[in-house]
Amino acid sequence: MKILGTVVTSTVLIDVLAISLPRVTLNPMAFFGIGFALLGIGIWLCRVIMRRLDSRSTLETAADLALRNTTRRRGRSMATIGVLASGVFMVVAVDSFRKTGDIDATRKDSGTGGFALIGESASPIYEDLNSQKGREAYALDDKIMEGVRVVQMRVRDGDDASCLNLNRALQPKLLGVRADDFHWTFKFSGGARKGSPWVRLERSEENEPLSIVPAIVDGNTLQWAMKKKVGESLQYADERGQPMEVKIVDSLQGSMLQGLVLISEARFIEKFPNSAGTRFFLIDCPPTKVAAVREHLVEQLGDRGLELVPTAQRLAEFNAVENTYLSIFQVLGGLGMLLGSAGLGIVVARNVLERRREFGLLEAIGYTPAQLRSLVFAEHRWLIVAALGIGAASALIAVLPGIIQKGAGFPWTSLLGLFAGMAVLSVFWVWLATRLSLRGSLLGALRNE
């Protein structure tokens, strides 16, 4: 009954946290704090349960004996659970941020915005490539270009603010865009909006000077390269040398437009009237025609220095950089997990060596070496189950915003593989320690009694 009371009390605490989750916005830091609190609650619950088990007076089966023996050295057992659970928490939490390679470039709410190709030209292109006149100017094949839409943007060069540049970007590259070309494309940070957020580029906020230029930036660029938040501003100088304040009004989530600051084309022309022509391009075309359209455009506009790459490839390049950093942290976490699981083996070996006379008595009354090893493993399997369960459950709560935002793109496969690997590694150390500690006959230890 005492154990049941402890479980109920802990469950109530966890439920209180769970009830509070919907009231908390999808703030990664808030959820990480909740997950870390659940990690501590889980470890504390194990400690309380061990104390309750230690006070049990009836042992009816070998399983009861094995469960009771886990409490004989509570300090060692709690240290093992704490180290393993913390390692699992860190490794699972870090791996959850990994970007998968399964990118559906046709989805408008993905990081590609539904566009098939992205590229730049060395020289400006003044014609509208969607018009008949523009296609005739570059001898574009109407059959190949059928069903193809080219989004052309004006460019004002600036600092590289993508994840490929480790330096802080003060004045990133500016793009002049038309909101009509981007309606319902890309995914914005913080969830869905009423209407298309792109229209915010076309109008200023209430009671805000007209000199302030609204802008949209990729969330990763905003946070890491610019060290800014939505609502803050960047300082530029326009073509006439006058100060120009660019205010970030919204941010994209995990897009291929890293390193770019997007403002409306009308405000771009107002501030940079002599920057004629377009040098940045997004191509929307049927998936079956991507290769043909890319080859045709690069060939016909070769004198303009046009280069195009698939949008999925560009996004994967950015993700690869982020995944590399995550891999570094994961290696460190994996090393900690290795040491933690090896520590479990040391605990098992020490516990067994201290109890050789006890196992010698069991052997004398008929227990076989295989049964003794099974008994030792049964004693320590609960430490593995508790540690892995607590660490994984609290880590999943900590990264719940990522699970909700990524949906099917969440790296479940790698997480399950990682979790299975940690479980196998822990079981291996317990098995190895048991085999080495229970070699040969234990009757000799009993004779010294």
C-alpha cells in the first residue's frame, strides 16, 4: 500500500505538469524545463520505491528475491539509474533535433516552399521569364516551359548569414519579393497564421513610421547568425546613403532561404531604384520535368551566368551542417552513455563479488551456475528498465514542440535505433560482469565461512 501511495503521489505530480502543457506555448525552453523536471521526479520515484521494497518482509518467489536484492545497495543502484537516465535524456534530446533527409519538395509547407529549383545569376535578367516576350528573348522552348512558373527577385548583396558562415552577419543579403508569388508557401515559426503572413511585407504596422521596412527571415538565420528576434531591426543604408531600418515581422521555419532577408519588391525599388533586373530565382514546375527544365534554363541563360540546383539539395546542404554539430554533441553524449553503462557493469561485478558466499550457499542447495546468473541479471534488469524508461520518457516530453512541428519528419527511426542500441549495450555489460564474477564453483567461498 505504501508503494501504491508513492506511485499515486508521483502520478499526480506528473499529471499536474501534463495538464499545464496545453497552457504553455510551444516554447522549446519551457518544454525542456518540464522534461528535465520529469527526469528528476522519475529518479526520485525510484529511490522511494526502493526504500519501500526494502521494508517488505515476505518473499514468495525467486523474482521477489531478485527485486528485493536491488535495494541492498541503494546508493549504487541510484547512481546507476541517475547516470544512465541522464545520459539517455541528453542523447535522445539531442538526436531529436536531427533533420531527416526525407524531404518532399512538392509540399508548399515544407522547407522548399513547394519550389523545385533555386538559383542565382551573375548578371541581372531584365525580362519576365513567365511572359511570351521574355521567353522569346532567351529562346525558351514553350513545350519544356509549359506549366513552369519562375519567381524572380531583385538582390542587394550583403553578408552571408547562412549556417555556412560562423561569423555574425550584420547586413545580410536583401531580396525584393512580391507577396503574390509566395502566398501559402513555406512554414512559419510559431504555428499557423490567419491569412498569408507574406502580406505583412506589403504594409507597415499601425502607428509605425513609413521609413521602417518590414522583412521576413528564416528562423535559424535570425536566431544564430543575426542574434535577433522577431520585432527587432537591422540597420542598412539605402542607395542614397540614408539610414534604412529593416524590421523583422515574422520568421520561416527550417527553410532553404537561410541567410536572406526578404522585403517587398516595392520597398526594394524605393530604397534601391538603380538595382534593376533580377538575380535570384525560384522555379515551380512539375516533378517529372525538373531535370529537363533545369538543363534548358541553364543552357539558354548561360550568358547570364545562371546556376540552378534542386531545392531539396539546397535544404539538405543546410541541414547537413546542423546535423554535423548535433553529431559532435551526440558523440560526447554517447561517450557518457558508454561510461554509464560500463559503470553498471562495475556495480554488478562488485555486488556479485561481495556476495560470493551467498551464491556459494545457493549453489550448495542445488542452484546451477546458469540459474545464479539468471538471478543476478533479474536483480539488475530493473535498473536498466527504470533508467531507460525515465530518460526516454522525459526526453520525449522535453522535445514535444519538435515532435508536433516536424510531424512525419521527426527522426523516429534513428531515435528507436539509438534507444535499442543503448538497451543492448547496458544488457551486454550486465551479462559480461555476471559471467566474469560467477566463473567456476563458488563452494570454496562457502568453506571460508
